[in-house]
Amino acid sequence: MAPDELRGIRRVVLFGPPGIGKTTAAGALARRLGRPVLRLAPGPQDTGIPYTGLLELALALPALPPAKELAAGLDGAGAAPTSPDGNALALRLRRLTATVLRDAPPVTLVVDNTQWLDPASAAVLGWALRQAPELPVIVTERTWRPEAGDHWCGEDAHAVRVPPLTPRQVAALLAAHRPTPREVARIHARSGGNPALALALAEAVDRAAQDDPPLPPAARRLLGEWLETVSEEAQELLTLAALDDRPERELLARLVGPAADHLLAQAETAALIDPGHGNGPVRFTASAIGTELTTRLTETARRLLHARLAEASYDPARRDRHATLAADPRAARQTAREAARAAGHARLRGEHPLAAELSLLAAQRTPQEEIGLLTERALTAVRDASYCGDLPRARAATRLVLEHDTSPAQRVGALLTLLDASGQRLHSADELFAAALHETAGRPGLTAQVLLRQAIWANVNEGDPPRAAALAERSAVLARTADDTTTAALALTMQARVQRILGHPGAEATLERALSLPRTAPVTVNTTPEHLAARHALFDDRPEQARTTLLPLLVQAQRTGDTEATVDLLRSLAEAELRTGRCAKALDYAQRAQALSDRTALSPAPACYTSALVEGTALDTGAALAHARRGIEASRYEDNKVFLSRNLYALGHLLLVADRPKEALEPLEEVRALETRQQVRDPSVLRWHPDLAQALLAVGRHDEADDLLTDTHRTATELGRTSVLPALERARALLDAARGDHNGAARRLTEAAEHLRHLPLERGRTLLALSHTERRARRRAGARTAAQQAADLFTAHGARPWADAATHALHRLEPAPNGDDRPRLTSAEERCARLAAAGASNRDIAAALTVSVKTVEATLTRVYRKLDVHSRVQLAHAIGTDRWVRHRKR
């Protein structure tokens, strides 16, 4: 809670589950109030002993006479409250407690863990606190529902649920453990952001483990305390939810009857599950909760609960799943057959996560002596897992193949499928590649397939495009030796992809060779030369050509059920539609890609990048920023350098759109560092250069912006990447304007806008920049014309944030009521601007004007916007040349 929010609030209730940090939050909150703290901390042993809380209060103030009297009065506290003596005692204790609280020196009363405060003390304290309304009180407890009624600490108590930590905060909490981004993400998901649970899980991190390790004892103890905050009936219901892969509330209601809603409400109050929305699935706030519930079960109890779930389920696929898990292990052959059949049904329905689980069960239940059938089912399980990125099951199925005496082709096939399933989230890749190459010794066709995967890994995760190009070239040579034209085509495609990144002049020729080769085996659609040709068309600002190529590829990917390829093609189509200005279609493709990515275990980073760009152009900058930040976190976790660059670029670009250039500078400079390390030379692949130049201009680093634009323009010209030149010219014009050459800037922008007639949104951005430049040159008629043209373009194409920006620019250009056509400041803005221009700090201005520093910051933001300046130096120049005037009300 921010200090401003506490103003005037005297009673605060902090609530949340065990380990969430209530005690820490209460201490921090008390320190903000600036008073000494009087702390009461009842324990579990105090709950059943009347007046222990009052005794703790009396002992905490030994020098206070009323406290001594209260302690003495508690000697007779054994009388029953309903007896005349008990009533008299209660009245006396209330009077004494109220006197203690009134006579105490200025303090903040903190009552920690009030779930253990004995009821007698709570009743007396509640009455006494009403007599001392000025005393600040902070209490913490595990479960409390603000809507259930007033709290004993005060009728106007302000309830605050202590929130879980974000992934970034978990990383800071675990800094001493030096966790990798992958470990941070794993611990955040398992702990749900609960600090104590995260620390307990971090103590037992197995850095070599690919899957989640068993829960350590400290974590199990904390989870046990957390689960004890609800009834045994609620725990049983949550156990059933933990055993189901998609526990719908309707299913749970069929299992336990009308009590289900009440039991789920208990779990929500205890923050064990997320708040319910309709009949959606029950989701644990921390995945470790479900793990703990199922770990407690014996094998027999687990099978009995699965049998109950099978009987209650209306969904045939889920009924088959539970029936398989409930089956007697002695009937393994029949169970395996039924699991394989159920996996097939799930696959046909497009439920690939369920198909992966069932096909792995089928392989695991297949008798060892049926080695051929076991291998076939295990390979099927690896393929099923590859569709949805289920790495734990893909690894388990691969181990089944490798542990048995199978052919080299089968063993390599399993390893390659695992590599494909791992995609951008693969860890311990070196061992897998070494194992695969060992199996391929003397078989050039198989070796070519492994080298192709190594090339992809070197580019995406190692950030080493030159090595990726060399591996892809070797793969293509070996594939042609083995007369495997399919692998040769894919290897040449990969080689062309990396050559384009590196600015190699032979990239297009390599791609043409890939397109000319026949393919005799099915391939993943997004790895084909046709898809890369469409991407190159996008880089070269030929979006219509890209769209024509992409649409049939999308149909093919959807028919084969390839989720990752479908997401990639939807993303590419979204980018193509955005370039042509069809924002509604771009939004549809981006949202479909995001939804499909979120429904499966695919990496969210690629879809987040596209969602950020599209939603930032078509919908809302705030939501787009959230996508970009999520994509950055996912990319860091997966060590995916390609999409880390892209999501950082999206973040910086969106912050510029939101007129926050100083914040945009950090992510854009990180993009430059990443691209430099990866030797990315082609400026058309990721167009961060103009945005970084604009951010540098905003902070006064003009020479750096000049050097960046000069170098990028030279490289683009050498490589023939004319598509990037208009945006570079737009940034160069802003530099010219910052240096006072408004006429030259206007000429550049006008020419750039003419070259962008086939890209309406880029043309609109350029016209908006022209409007700002004309306005700063005091050519307001030209500024209005350019802003109106930009607004018309953005509105016609559905680019809402940009349309709002253009409309705002038009409003700023409206003449003043007194006929003066210059920007107007209020009297408060004028005083603030003069002090800032004279060199006063924000704190000095706040003191001089008797306002808060935040008010000064907000006022200067408005002044900067009105005067179209970005620094105090520019502000002083604007005031000195009298480019503004204050409008006084007559």
C-alpha cells in the first residue's frame, strides 16, 4: 500500500495465507507511520486461554500505572463471563484496557496473527479501541472476508489482501541462491509468489533436474499449515481437483453435492485457489498445493478417487483418463490398450496435452516383452508431447525408447522428436545433441537431421548466427549425400534465414535453392522455405505477397494439428495485415495466436511479441505493454535470445508511443547490445534503430543518435534494404528539428511520407511527426493539415492509440479563445515552468509553491507536452524566445 493511500486511515487489516509476508508488510506499514510500535503476537497455544492477549498488552507497557492495574486485574480472570462476577470483571477489564490505550505514549499497535488471539481478549480490545479512535492499529490474520462484516479492530478498518510476489520480486528474494531465469519461473509457478514457500522451494533446487523435484520438508510443512486453514471436507474436494487435468466446478459439484460451492468459497478465502468465474476450471494459486495434496495419497486411495472422477465425468476423454489411472496394475495389457485408444480420441479432438498424457500411460503400461509395441507407443507419446510442448512427458517417453534395444533410426527419431518438442525451452541441450550424434555415427542422413536441430539451437538460444549458418550448411551437404532432399531443403532454409540476419549477399540464392528441392516426407510448415520467403517479403515491405504465401500454409498447419506452426503462421499473418493497415484482421490473427499459445504449453514469448505490436497499434498501449513484459520474462526464462530482442524492442517502441522516451531507452539499448553480440547486421529484420535514435534524442544525446542513423543508413544502402530508409529518414528529421533545422526536417518527412503510401500506418506516423515539426516551426496551418491527414489515416484503418495521438495533436493546435494561436499555460503552470527553467529542482519548486513533489512532476509533464519540449534546456529556450503565452480568464 502506498503512503498516500494511508492518509486518514487509522485501522488496517492485512490478511493472506501463511508465508505471504503479512508480518513483514505490517512492520513496513508501521514504520511509514513514523511511531514506535507496540506489538502483540499471540501464538497457537494462546487461542484457548482467556485474556492472554490482554496480559501481553499489559506486560508490554510495564511502566504505565493503568497497565500494572490491568495485569493485576487479570489475576481474577477465571470467572465465567455469564456470571455476575464475570460481567463485572469484563467491564473492569474493558475500562482498564481503554485507559491503557489512551494513556500510552504515541504508538502504532500491531497485532500479528490475530487468528490466534483468544476471543475474550479480542472482545475487550475491540471495545477499548472504539474509545481510542486516534490510535493507529495494524492487525494481520490468515483468512478474513471483508464483506462478512466489521472487524473487531474498528468498524472502518481498511482491509488489504497481501498480494503474491511477481516473478521479478521472486528473483530479488532468491538473489542469494543465484537462480537462473528458468529456476525463478519454475519456483514462481510452484509457489504462486508466496515468499516463504518460494524460499523453501529454493533451498531444494536441483539444478540438474529437468522436471519439478519433490517438495522439500519445509515446503510441505508450510503447505500443511496453509491447507489447515480450510476444513477437511474442503481439502478432500481440492484433492479431487488436483487429480483432474481440468477440474470444472460442475464436475466437483456432482462429486460432493450442494456443499461444493461453500467448500470452494472456503478455498478462495484461504487463497488456495483463484476466484471462480462461472463454471470455469478450478486453478490453484500455487501448483505446489496440488502436488502436496496428491503426494499425501496412498496408491490405493489415488486409484479410488480416480474411479470416482471417472464415474462423475461427462467428458468421454476425461472419463477414459480417470478410468486408466484407476485401473488395477495387474491388468496392464488391457489398460495400455484402452489408454492408447483414449489417446487417439483425444488427438482427434485436438486435445494434445491429454493425448500426450494418455499415450505415455499406454507406453508405460505396455508389457516389457512387447518391445515393438512399447517402442511404437513411446514414439507416439513423444510426438503427442511435441504438439503441446509437454517436456516432462516427452522426456519420459524418450527414456522408454532409449532404455530398450531399439534400432538406431528409432532412437535418433525419439531424440529428434524430443528436440523438436523442446523448441525454445530446451535445457541440457549439449547432452541430447551428443547422444543423438552418437546414435547417428556413419549415417549421413540421420547426422544431417541432428545438425539441422543444432543450427536452430545455435541461432535461437546461443545467439550465435555464424555457427548456426555453418551447422546448417554441413547439414545440407550431408543430406544431399544421403539423397534426403527434404532435410536438404530445410537445412538450406535455415542457412538462408541466418544469412539474411548476418547480411550475407547470398541469402536469397540459398533460399531459391531450398525452394527448388522436392520434399518427399512431411515437414513442419513453419520450417519450410515457403514460410521463410513470406518472412523475407515482410522484411522487404511486401506484405500482400507475404499474405498470399502464408494463407495456404496456415490451412496446411491447421489440418495437421501442428500447434506451434499454426501459432507462427497466425503471427506472420498478423504482421502482414498490420503492415497493410488492416488492424481488425491483424488483431484477430494475433488474438488467435495468443489464445492458442496460452491453451498449450508453448512458449508465450513469440505470441506476446506479436500481441504487443498489434494491440499497441490497434487497441490499447497499456495491455500491449503487459504482453511485451510477459514476453521478456518468458524469453529470459527460456534463454531465448531471438525473442528477448523482439519483446524488448516491442516494449521500447510502446513506451515511445506512450510518450515515455526516457523509459524506452533502457530496453532499446539492451536490444542494441543483444543484436551486436549476435552479429545481426540486416536492419530490416528487427527495426529498432529509428526508435532508439528517437529515444536518444529525447534525452539530449544527439551525437549518438546521429552516429546510429548514419551507420544504419550506410548498412541498409549497402545491403539494398530500401524498406528501412523511410523510418530512418523520419528519425533523421527529428534530429534536424532538434538542432533547429525545421525546414530540412519538414522536407525529409514530406518525402518519406510519399514513399510510404503503400504502408498507411507508417505514413500516418510520418505525417504526425511532420505535424509536430511544423508546429515547432510555428507553421500551425501546415501542422494542422499533417495532423488531420494522420488522424484520418489512423481512424480509417482502426489504429486507435495512434488516432488518439493525432486527435490530441489537433486539439493542441486549436486557436486560443482570445485569438492567440500560441500554446497556453495556466498561472500555476507558468510559475512552475519559470522556476524549472531557472534551474530549480522539483523539490525546490514544491517548497516554493507549497505543493507536493508529485504535483510539480505532473505540472511539468503538462508544460512539456504543451510546449513540445523534452528537457529543461529546451524549456528555458522556449520561455526565453517567448514561444508560449498564458491564457488569463477575463
